[in-house]
Amino acid sequence: MSKNASYWTANLRLVAVCMVIWFVCSYLFGIVLVEPLNNIRLGGYKLGFWFAQQGSIYVFVALIFFYANRMGKLDREHNVEEE
Amino acid sequence: MELQTLTYMVVGATFALYIGIAIWARAGSTKEFYVAGGGVHPVANGMATAADWMSAASFISMAGLIAFMGYGGSVFLMGWTGGYVLLAMLLAPYLRKFGKFTVPEFIGDRYYSKAARIVAVLCLIIASVTYVIGQMKGIGVAFSRFLEVDYNVGLSIGMGIVFFYAVMGGMKGITYTQIAQYCVLILAYTIPAIFISLNLTGNPFPQLGLGGTMAGSDVFLLDRLDQVLRDTGFAEYTTNVRLSLTNMFMYTMSLMIGTAGLPHVIIRFFTVPKVKDARSSAGWALVFIALLYTTAPSVAAMARLNLMSTIEPTPGEYMVYDERPQWIKNWEQTGLLGFEDKNGDGRIQYTPDAATNEMTKVDRDIMVLANPEIAQLPNWVIALVAAGGLAAALSTAAGLLLAISSAISHDLLKGVFKPDITEKQELRASRLAMAGAIGVAGYLGFNPPDFAAGTVALAFGLAASSIFPALMMGIFSKRMNKEGAIAGMIAGIGVTLFYVFQHKGIMFVPSTAFLGSMPENWFLGIEPNAFGAVGAIFNFAVAFIVARLTAAPPEHIQHLVEDIRVPAGAGTAVAH
């Protein structure tokens, strides 16, 4: 059981890190801080606008694959993989 | 070739393809009907999930809404993609490990209670039927345009086709058809976007074109659009906030949580072979979704720019009504676009001021379908867009109807009221339930509560406030018991329904709205479409308080929770 408990703790830590990134790139950059960020330009895009309509989506995709990959590693390290 | 004929041909050919696949994979047993034998590859599953997920709201409606909302429309873009992060990390792998057919089944087992299962079924039906109303709106718009009939006639024809289509195959038919549908819909969305981006900016990638300069000039496209809108008195595109930043925050949150709470998407992750496939499958689904979602903002901004220059070709010179282009005449026929020459000068003024504005009706849901016509693209592109819109609406409607019918036949009938029912009777009951759901949703679709994407947003709010918290707490809190979960679901969906109904009418019939859709009565300025997030918070809070005050769940349930947290030992999805 303690083996599974440490697996679960490691999982929760990973999820927490991912959720922070998820929150920052969408809610923080795309909504809360949109006005200050809009003073910075990315080509024709205002940066806050870019995060809200483009950037956050790219980050979400990367985030899921990063999570899936790290979880695969955790599964192996803790020996809880499926047969 | 004439557009009408070409549209019939392209739409007909794609339909023949879907129906062909559905017949070829016609469901035999109940297990195949629901989960396709649990053997679908993650990439294939991701693609099918993307088709299932991207509905009339994404395809037909969303870019049109963004075109008129500008920056405020970002809530749809972030909200409908960010939910996959929640799904991949908080739900999908655990529900796959649990290994059952339906969402209420998980809730019933985890909370060791038939009552919890029934409450989950009811929440699921309310959210899904609302969602289907949104699809019906989209289907009605598409059919009315391409058959050149009134919206209501288009909707009636659409209902018939959805019924035939959904009843034919089960999940298996749907999984393979949905892969075909994804291909049709993504081509139909991106091809016109590429053409339009090339026309306006010279860049074939719409995502880059949107941030680029206008062709043959060094003015950025978005700056030009802001300029044009400012000059006509409209709000600037790139900074136009939807009501308030608080409202946008809650709206996005509501859509994200709802994404992770909608049964027809969750059910997808029961069909992958392994727990680790459930994680990557969510990623693949989002890749395929992102292809459309990163294109949509370009479609939106470019459509708005093209619309503005159609109505006002040179500054101060408005379009002469009698010289209006063919696409305007076509859409006038559907009753979704209307003009009124208030000052009698024979020209159409388009302004933000209701007193002088002469484009009196422009249904947002027509923008994507009209876009290739506005940009004067070749007829085959227009026909393809029609086929894509219908693919999007049909695939989602079918997936939702399957979730509704399995909730009724599998969870209510077989699971609770008549456990001794035969497989054949269960299948028949599920088909009857589908017919009933189409009837109700279609009927309410004659008078939809909002544009397609707005209606769908309401459905997400309802799912967010009820299903998601119950699932998440079931996995992440061993202490959560049946009393807490049931009270949470009822409180969450109750408060959301109450808020929505008091502003939008009971069952969305506008005359029964007892507070009217009045912004001054909105809680913290949050519009009804965005209220699901508040409902979800309410759900969590009530559930935790009630669970604290009542007994902990029994030992074997706590073991069950420990068990679903580790991937080892997951079999294929099994029946009882």
C-alpha cells in the first residue's frame, strides 16, 4: 500500500505543476493580465490577445503530452503498469 | 456547375459514406452498441473524439460569434480546449481503470447508491438535451440555407435525418463514421480559411495570416480591423471585453469544467485499450481539435473584415440594397438575415446604434457558412463547407443521443428498475429514448434560447455544475460519501438551472423568464451562459459540508478508490 501511496503523491505533485501552467497561460495571461500584456506585440498580435486566442491552446496540447509522458515514467518507476 | 446541384452532390456523397460505414459496422450486441468492444487505437479514438466533440457550435457557430465579439469570444476558444487538460489529468485515466460503460454507472458504484445513479442520470439528460437543442439550431441553419427553405422547415428535415442516423448504428458505427466525419469537417473548415487568408494577407496559414499584414501593404490585419470598426463606431476587435473580465473568467471556467463533465466525451475514454492510452488519447483529441480551434480566430476576424467591406466598400459609401450580392439574397430567404432601409436612401447603413442600423438581423450562426460566399470563393468550397457543418452537427448529435439513450436504457431500466430485461429489450428501449430526445430537443430548437454556441454553453454550465464535481471528488477524495455527492449534484445543478431559467425562461421558453434576461439582475455581472462555474463551486462546497457531517463511506469503497488510482490490473471495459 505504501508503494501505491508514494505513487499517488508523485502523481498529485505532477498534476499540481501542470494545473499551475494551465492556469497561468489561460486565465492569467489570457484574461486577468490581458491589458498590460496587450502593450507587447507579437507581429500583428497583441500578446494578451494572442494568448487568449492562440497561445493557450498550444500550451494545452503540449501540457497533456508532457503529463502523459511523465505519468508513463511514474508508472514504470513505481511498478504499477498494466500487464 | 450550379451551387445548389454541387451542394447536393457533395453533401450526398459524404452522407453515403457515413451511412455506408454505419451499415458495415452495424452494432450486434449491446456491448458493441455502447463501447465498440474496447479496442480502439488512441490516435483513432482521438480523431473520433474530436469529431464527437466539435459540434455545430464549434463549426457553424463559434467563429461567427467571435467575429462579432472580438476578444470577448476568446472564452469559447480557451474554454472548449482547456477542459481537455482537466479531462486528461483528473478523470479519463481513472474512469478507464474503473472500466464500466457509462458515467452514471461509475457514480452509482463509487457512491454505493442507486439514488446517486438516478440523480446522475437526470443531470446527464438535462445537460445533454440542452446540448442537442444547440445542435438542432445549427442543423436547422445549415439545412435552411442549402435547401433554400425557412429555418423551421430546415430544422424539421434535420430532425428526421439525425433520427435515422443515430438509430442506425451504435458506438462502433459511430467511432468509424466519426473518423470519416472528422476528415470531412476539418478539410471543410481549413480549406476556405486558407483561401481567405491567402486573399487577405498572402499567407497560406490562417494562424499566421491573422498576425500578419494585409496583402500588398504594411498594415497589420488586426490593426486594419480595429480601425474599420472604430471608424464605424463599433468597439475595437482586439480589446472588446465580454461584459467584464470577471464574467470572461467564469465563462471560460464554466466551459472548461463542462468539457470534462459531459458524458458523451467521457464515454470515449472507456473505449481505449489501456489506462495510459486514456491519457494520450485526450492529447490526440486536443491536437485534432486545436487544428480547428486555432483556425477559428482567423476565420472570425477575416469574416468580419470581409463583411464590413461588403457593407461599406469605401468609407462613408454604403452598399446599395438593390445591388446586394447573391449571398445576401440567399440568406434573406432563410429569415436569418434581414434589412430595413430606415432612412429610405436605398443604401444599407450598418452601425452599432439601433435607431440608425439597417442590418436589422444578422444571425451569428450564418457567418461561417456564408463566409466562403462573402469571400467569393469557388462553388465547390461552399459545397464542402455545407458538408462539413452537417458532419459536425450530426456526429455530435449522434454521440449525445447515444449517451442519453444509454443513460435511460442501461442505467435507469437495466440498472435500477428492471434488471431482468433482455439485451434485445434494452436495445429497443435505447432506440425509443433516442427518438424521444430528438423530439424534445427538436421542438425546443424551433425557439432556441441563444445562438448555437450560446445554447451549447448553457449545456456545459449544467454539466459543469453537476457531473464533474461528483466524478472528481469520487477519485480524489476517499472521504466523499453518497450523502455529500448527491447533495452536491442536486445543489449544483439546482442553482444553475434556477439562475438560467429565471433569466432565459423555464425550459428556455422566453415568456416564462421570471426575471428577464436583465444584466442588472445578474449575480456579480455573470451572464447565465457562464454560471456553471458558480454552480460547480456550490456543488463542491455543499458536498464537502454534507460529507463532513455524515458517516465515511464503507471500507470496500475506500479500497475501490485506491484501486482506480493505480493503472495496474485494468481489464477491458466489462458489463456487470
